[in-house]
Amino acid sequence: MMVCRLIQALAVAAALFAMPAVSAAQVPDGSPRVYVWGSIAIDLEAGRGRAGQTFAIRDCSDSDNKCLDGGMLRLTTPRLCNGYAQGAFGEGELKTEVLRVEEGPEVRARLDADLPNSPMFLLGNSARPNVVYVFSRYGMQGLYWDPLGKEDLIAVARAEGLPGLARTGQSADFFYFPAQTLGLWGPCG
């Protein structure tokens, strides 16, 4: 377990080192443009990310939704929190569905202690069963991702929620990638 965490920490450091620096003048309206989840890092200003290999990524947000398109991060979320009640957002490859809504002590343990309580939304797309995004109203808390594509995480999220994903996440084939940056991507208002 300790070795796995050390490897993840080294991967984060390598990913960040490989990305160009972003000056404060390049960051519009105080919004972060660099985000890190475990060993996955993206720089929206540069249009690239890194998760073992470099990949192109674009911010495809519009006035109604926030959107990322690149690598394992292909998702759309509503800008307004009440939009989660729709159950699905976006179209085609970027369509994202609410798989399950979770509340309770397991959820509270995943939020920063200084933040008010929020439900957790498990999001995904059945066309990509190897990735599930974990969101609160504050943004993306993390993601479960099986880079080998062996595990149907969508089915686990629907059937068992966070406890099932946490048990599945102990496998060596894929990992949970928690948010590592101060600002979270995709908060809703």
C-alpha cells in the first residue's frame, strides 16, 4: 500500500514537472486551469494532460454545462446544482449520466471538513464502463479508473455505490484518483 502511494506521488510530481508553468496573468477570473487527481494532471491552458502518457484535452464548456474532452476525462456536468436532477447531460461521446446519488457518513468523510455537507454524484457513460467520476456540489472529488478496461465500474457504481467502488478499488488493476488541487473542477452553483 505504501509503495503504491509512493508511486502515485512520484507520478504526480513527474506529471506536474512535465507541464508548462501557468502564470497568474494566464488564469482568467481566478479559476484554476491546472487540476490533479492522483497521478492524473491536466493543464487546460496548454490543452494537455498526463496519466502515464500525455494526451490532448479541451475545455468544451458552454453556458449550461461544464465539459472536459480528453483521455479518460470525457464528461459533461451541469453548471447549476439542480441540473443533476435531469439525470443526464451532454450529447454523444460526452454524454454523462448520474449513476447514483449518495449521502451519509461515507460521503461526509470524502469532503473537506470545512465545507458544508453535499451529496455525492457518481457519474459516468455506459460506453466507457471503466471510469466513474465522483462529484459533489464543490466539483470533482476524484475518479475511479481502470486503465486496462477490465472492470465494469459503471455496474459497480449503480449496484453498490461508493462502498462497492472502494472495495473494487483495492484491486491492483485500477485505482481511485482523489483530487489533489485546492480548486476542484466543475463545481455547480
